Amino acid sequence: MCLSVIGKVEEIKNNIATVEVFGARTQCLLDLLAESVTIGDYVLLHAGFAINKLDKDEAIKTINDIKKIMSIEDDRNS
Amino acid sequence: MIEIVEEIRKVANQLDRKVKIMEVCGTHTMAIRRFGIHNLMPQNVELISGPGCPVCVTPVSMIDIAIQLMQDPTNILVVFGDMVRVPGSKTSIEKERTKNNNLKVVFSPFDIVKITEENSDKNIIFFVVGFETTLPGIAWTIKSIKEKNIKNFYCISAGKFIPPAMEAIVCDKELNIDAFLCPGHVSVIIGSRPYEFISKDYQKVCVISGFEALDILESILIIIKLLRNNDIKTEIQYTRAVKKDGNKKAKMIMTEVFDSCDSIWRGVGKIPHSGTVLREGYKIYDIKERFKIEEIKEETNKLCICGDILKGKQKPIDCKLFTEVCTPANPVGACMVSQEGTCAAYYKYGGTR
């Protein structure tokens, strides 16, 4: 239940961010974050809330690692 | 990845004993099984699954209370999807949902605000379930409900706090755990400090881990190195997301709305200060303030060993019901019904270790 995913912020309106998560789009509230978030930042999403702002380089590296694992699993299942 | 497994084997060889590492979080259990990490462990390193799924540990009596409230068609019960199929003592929320058609499943607690506004003639009852990862979002929602002066909202407060449960586990003399793989996303909120007493007072290594295969392997390596060096402390492996102090704003919102109380964990029993109760100023939203709740005794299937599985004392394969009677399609115990339950992980990915 504590699953969280990394999302890239594409738009912010009334402290609600539209984020891109592996090609899909979703919205999350930024009200639990003390630091300011701008377009292009990466956040950790959980149940409709951003629970953390992530370091950009680390976030990109993690996304690439996950994509790699997903492609290995896809190959294995096909 | 091969290098890190080799390194784990090398360090494990330098240990003079068998070590037991408990993963506290259900998401870690699923990742360990999915990646087959348990099969990569040397003979003297045992991974044990702990109580880490908020759905699994919600007591049967709380589910029965939710079902009791669903019997009144003027009430709407709101739950996270994971809770729908969890068995109560006689029935489940899923089986009751068609009777009065008064169940709503939400992805985010914030969706509740809209539900209260669209159903102003009904009582909206939210089943609060979750650990520290989820509780700040719920608390924020309850705060906004108060600010908006919404009058038809109530909650069943069944949230749980992780560190008190870990303390209960280390105090159990039948369990001899050497280290904890601590939950990554709970720790995004609470940070690493709340685990330090477990290292200091109970001599257990605590390492906060991320959820990718490499994160978990790296965390296990940190744990066994610390054990080898007899350097008992709390460390963060998941540094890209977890800070020592956690998310201060989220913690502040959570503690403004929720206080701690003694609380029953399904199959485990009562753990001091491990549950959530609404604080003064928010108590008006507690179902106990508004509804007459019949007292319900905690009852579970006597053959089900979920309690021992949640404490890491037994494994799913030790249960007579596992795969014979208890399956994901027809779950008996909570560890099978939740996607992150230990039994569900063993059922999906197999394994005897």
C-alpha cells in the first residue's frame, strides 16, 4: 500500500501538479512539500500527493534503471 | 548485480553465525519475491517477512464495524481499493457492496472532499487505513474538510505507526531478529531518527532501503557488514528519497490531526502507541462520536496462521490452508487478500525459503 512512483512535473495550477509517470499523466497535490516545486522537477507520488521532491539526476537514473528492468521482464514474458 | 551478490556471499562467510533480517514493508516483500532475491542469499542469511502491510494488519473487528455501518443506506463507506476484499468475521466489504450500493473506492484521500459535496444528504464514512506514508495525505484532507466546514464526514480511524510495531517485534522473545530492512516510503515521511532507539536500546541494525533489486541487495550488504563489524546502528541506503529528519511539513500535518493510541494489529495483538486517534479539534469526525457502534469481538479462522506470518515466526508454506483453501481468489487471511501480503507474494512468485 505504500507504493510510490516518480513523476515529472509538467504543469502546476492551484498547487496541483500534472505529472508524467512512464508516459501516463496524473495529478497530485503539492501541499505536503515545504520546498517549492517548478515545471521539470521530479517528485515522489503517493495516493494523490507528492511526498518528496527528488534530485533531478538521481530521479532520471532511477527511471532509466526501472525502464531497463521492465524491458528485461517484457523480453522474458514474450 | 552479480558483483554485489558475490560481495554479500563473501561478507556472509566472515560471519560466525546465521543472521535473520526482517523486511518490515510489504512492498519490499513483493520486490524480494519478484526479483528472487531470497534465492540469492547465502545459507546463513535468512530474510523474514514482517507485518508491513496496513491492509493485512487492520483488525477483523474494524472491518466488521465498517460492514455494520454499510447496513444503513444513508451512510456511504469510502475505502482504498486494497480494503474491499479483506475478509471480516462473517463477510467482506465487497460482498456487502451491492446490498445498499453505498461503497466508494478512492485512489487519493483528497477525492473524499468531492464525495462529501456531491452527497450532502448522506454520511460519508472514510475507513482510514495506512502507515506514515499515507497518513499525512489523509490528515491534510481532514484539515481541508474542517476548513470547508463540511458536516457530513466521519472516519474509522485505523491508521498505524511503524516504529512501535518494530519495538513489539524485538521485544518478542520467540523472535530473534538481527536486523531490519526498514520501509523506504514510510521513512520518506518520518526519516531515520525514529528507528535509532531500536539500534541503541535493542541492538538491532536498521537500514532504510529503496525498492529496486539493487537497492535491496545493497541494503542487505550494508546490514551484514555492520553485523560483521559489530557496529550496530541505523543507516539510510535509500538516500535519493530519505533524509534523516524526513518530510517535516508532512509530519507536522500528520501529528496535528492524529495522536497515537494503543491499537490491535490483526493476528499480532495490542501494540502500545501504534494506532491513530483523532486529536482534539478533529474528534467530531470520529464515528464513535456520531454512531452507536456495537462492540465486536476480534475473531479469526483458527487454522489461519497469518498472525505468526506477520511476526515472521512461520512461513506461508507452514499453513494448512495455504493454496489448498486460501488463495488470492478466495482468501481466508489478510496476508493473502492484500496484493502485498506475504502469502500473496509466495503464491504469486512461489518459493519455499
